[in-house]
Amino acid sequence: MEVLISIMIFLFGICLGSFYCCIGYRIPNKISTVKPSSFCPNCKTPLKWYMNIPLFSFIFLKGKCAFCKEKISKMYFIIELLGGILFLSSYLYFGLTKEFFIMIVLVSMLLVTIVTDFRYYYISDRVIVIGTILILGVYIYYMGLKETLFYVASGIIMFLLMWVIKLLGDKAFKKESLGGGDIKLMIPLGLSLGVIDAVTSLLISSSLALIASIVMLKKSEENIVPFGPFLLLGTIIMFILAYNGIGLLYK
């Protein structure tokens, strides 16, 4: 039974990964997430159902569109695979617990944001709102409304803190230091962790972004490093650390 559940969660993860790639392309490009059906971004030809099988279609098509032969971005395959691996890993680590459901929301937000922020420097408000509502729902279901209010306050405080950091950064660098999406993203992240652990996650995120920027800016002429994915990655790392007693979330 355990093996069957694990397989189902992995398959669920890769299917959602495929969906996240789709909406990660459509939302920044102002395309409906419902219509039209899947199509090649290059030649706009609608895809057959068997060209939309997560992981397998990319392999069988050898990474190229079946119609125009344009190369398909490897990001599709990577996000689908990450979806399966991270969903399965979350289940094996947390079981079907409150932490598992919080984690898959954070992972889902991460996967969509990787696509939107790295490719378009864009963080979707819809992703932030839906993620916030889902995390709230999990906390209310498992802990009740009264205890959840503490995490709501944490989300608001982290939003205000990030807003202040942006103002200081704008003044220091004489240009926009943080995007509006990065600031709004702190609401569900603060909601997930509480203030102290969320501040710690911000330090982790900044360290990861700094390391990545050193590598990325050497290979790119654009002096821009998307911060959204690192914010989410730092939150996921801190969430796991807090679960293991390194933090205040479970103390």
C-alpha cells in the first residue's frame, strides 16, 4: 500500500509539474490558463494528447516539437521531474501530515516561480494568493482559527519588513532593489514559518541568491538575478530545519 501511495504521489507531482510549466508560460504572456489547449510556443500548432505526457513525451520527441522541430526548453522536463521528486520526498519525509501539505504548497509555488521569474522576471499574484489561501486552510484545519492568527500576523509583519528593506535598498542603490512580487511573496512565506524562522529563511535565501548571482552574472550580460525562487527555496530549507528542531516553529 505504501508503495502504491508513493507511486501515485510521484505521478501527481510530475503531472502538476507539467501544469506549472504551462501556467508559468501563459500567465506572464497574458494567455488564458484554460483555453486554448496545449500548443507549441514556436509554431502555435495544437499538440496531440500523447505529446503532453509528462517526462515521456519530451524523451520520445527527443526534445523537439513534432511539427516545426524547434527545440523544446529543457525546463519543461526539469520542472516535471522536480515536481515528482519533491512531492514524493515530502511524503516520505513528513507522511500525510500538516507539514506535508504545507510543503507541497511551497514546492508548487517554487516550481511556478522558477518558470515565471527566471524567464520573465515575473511573480504571479495568483500564485501568491492561491498559495496563501491553501496554507491558511491547512493551518485552520489542523490548528484552528485562533492559533492560525499568529501565523497571519507573521505574514503581515514579514510583508512590512520586506517593504522597508526595499525602500532602504532603493535609496542605497539608486534603483529598484526588489520587485513587488518579492515583497508580496513574504506573506505566504511568513505565514508558513512565523516571524523569527521567516527572518532566518530570508538570510538563507539571500546567501543562496548571492552565490547564484556570482555564477549567473558571469554568464549573463543582464545585471538581474531573480530573487523569488531563492525566497521560496530558503523557506523550504528553513521549514525542514524547523521541523527538526532547528528553529522556533515547533518549539
